[in-house]
Amino acid sequence: MLKQLSIISIILLFVLAVHSHAESEKAKIKGPITITSESLTADNKAHTALFEKNVVAKTTDLTIHADRMLVFYKEDGGEVTKIEATGNVRVLREARIITSKSATYFAEEEKVVFNGEPRAMDGDNVVSGTKMIYFISNDRFLVENSKVILKSKKDR
């Protein structure tokens, strides 16, 4: 089983590295994605890979933590189309931390949709809402039912 997990991890790493390199000019998530977890279930017929328990996905500039992560990929070439992360989702990028109960990455649209009490923190500044959409290529957020706490340097 461990050998199978290693082989699948290597294949996913290679596929994601090729995809990331081909799309790097669009300012997508940088670098290959390395995903670690306590268990992996790959379904080649459904073109999915399910990572469970202590899941950590890392790129050169982004780290995603979750209890469960379902990766969808195309049959030909293995290009990742969507990633669904659920349970204690935490995304770290530079000084920014985003937490939520679930998050879905859509490769084609270059966006991540956070649901379940999403909260973004950048230093002492906090943005929360009922739904948060992060547009990766533009580094732009759309927050529904937002609440924003901005602290000036005097408040710190």
C-alpha cells in the first residue's frame, strides 16, 4: 500500500509540475504541488485522488491544510481541474492566512471559493463573511456579507 501511495504521489507531483509550468505565465499557483496525507485513495475511472487525514498541499508560494482533499483531474494528461478541501481548511500565502470549513479550487477560472465561516487575516487586519472568493491571477477577493476589522498602526 505504501509503495502504491508513493507511486501515485510521484505521478501527481509530475502531472501537477507540468501543468504548473505550462500555466506559469498566467500567474497561477506557482510550482509543483506536493500533497501529503495519512491515506490516499486513487480512482482512475473517476479521475480522482482522495487524500484524507492531516492533508497538506504545498507549492512554492502556497500551503493548504485540510482534513480531506479530493483532487479531480482530466483523463488525458492528468491536468488538475478542481480540488475540494474540507474540514479545518487553512490556506497560507505570504503573510495572509485564510480559514474556512471548506474550499474549492477551480483551475479553469483560477479561483478558490471558501465556505463555512471564511476568514482572511493579514497581520492584524481581518475580513470575514459567509462566502469568500479569491481570484488568484488578480490577487482579488469578493466577500459576501462581509465584516472587516482594520487596525491602524496606532491601534497595535
